[in-house]
Amino acid sequence: MEMVIGPRTGLLSTDDLAWAYPWPAEGRWVRAMMVTTLDGAPAGPDGRSGSISSPADRAVLVEARRLSDVVLIGAGTLRAERYNPMRVKPADAAERERLGLAPAPVVAVVSASLDLPWSDAFFSESAVTPIVVTVDSVEDGRLRAAREHADVIALPGSSVRPDELIRALESRGLTRIVCEGGPRLLAGLSGAGLIDEADISISPLLTSGGQVLAGPPSATPAEFDLFHVIADSGFLFTRYLARRADAAVSARP
């Protein structure tokens, strides 16, 4: 199935977005969220995605998060974007409770070095204490400091393996996973074949260079099917689902 909506000149409605970005009824689902310029840059000259975004793009991101379990990001993304605390939204409370979800999504930050902005309100004021996924080889003092601010998962080894990362989240019942980058984290998940859905927003800008996924090309590229393109104020919002036998039919419109 392929759906094209557009062009539009106003914000997508809440009902539009809920219909266009459903979650599967059950099972683990990894949704990759990316915004990119026409030449493949994931951020503007200021290093932030907001400078290449739009109100409609932000509305899509809000919908992707709305009924998720966890928002997964890399340390570089947290440092660059300076995330606000993840708070409970009363408008979503009844639906989240009906689905057996926590009152708000938890944010999981991947950081092998634990070089994170611990004093930010993101850590102290989020509705659910953020998770930090690191490695057990990190220096003990950094690990102790991290545990004062976050729920820490220390995986074995010197780097966080994508498959172990997703298993660690799944073991906590966090199966609706929205990965918002950065490029290296997304590339790792893609290379491991762990992305079920790619929601790519294309911004009508040229920045003279960029790379959405910062990793080496895969020997066997993953195949995806296009399920929709929504045009809004010059932006294109695309939704692709992995072409796999185990892809959840219930996540397809």
C-alpha cells in the first residue's frame, strides 16, 4: 500500500497524525525518526535539527513519541539539542493508561563515556527518571556520578552494541522504541537490522553537505516499503516499513 497526501498549507491534525503513525498492537517495534535537508544534512549550521525543522515536522515528532515507551538518543544528540524534561501530558493520560503505558515516555541516552550535562533539568525534572545506557568498563567515579542522576544500565564491553542495547530496553518492557539519533546511533541500529520503521522528514533546504547516517555502507542494505508521503509547506514526511517476514502487519495503515 502506498499513500500520498498533499500538498497542504496548514498543520496536520491530531487525527491525521494518529492514523498515519500507528504502533503495532504488540511486540517490539523500533521507529527511527530523522529530519534531513535535500543534501542529507541532519542539522543546520548551528548543529541542531531545529534549524532545519518546521511546525509540521515537530508535530510528527510529538505524535511518534505520544504513545511510545522510550525515546532513544545518543549522547551527542542530548548535548547538541539540550532536551527538555519529558513530562506527563494530561491529554494523553487516559490513552496511555488504557494501553498499559507509563504516564510519560522515558528517555534513554546511550553514552560510553558518560560525558553528559548532568545539571540540566532534563535529568532532574523528567516525569520518569532518564535511563543512561553505558558500558561496565567506564571509570568507576563516572559510573557512580551517573547513578546519582539516572537509571544506569551498564552493558559488558568497551562499546554499546546495538543488539544488546535493544534487548536491555525490551527486558524492561520498553518495546515501543523511538530512536531520534544521532547519525551514529541510527547507523548502528540500521547495520544490525533492528529498525522496523523509518520516518524521514525531508526539509526543503540545501546546506552544502551532510550525512544522515554516520556509518560505513552495509554489505546487505535493508529493504523498506514506502507507506506514505505527506507534503506540508514544502516538507515531505515519509514513512517506510522494513520489508521483513516478521514486520508487524498491525503497524501498517
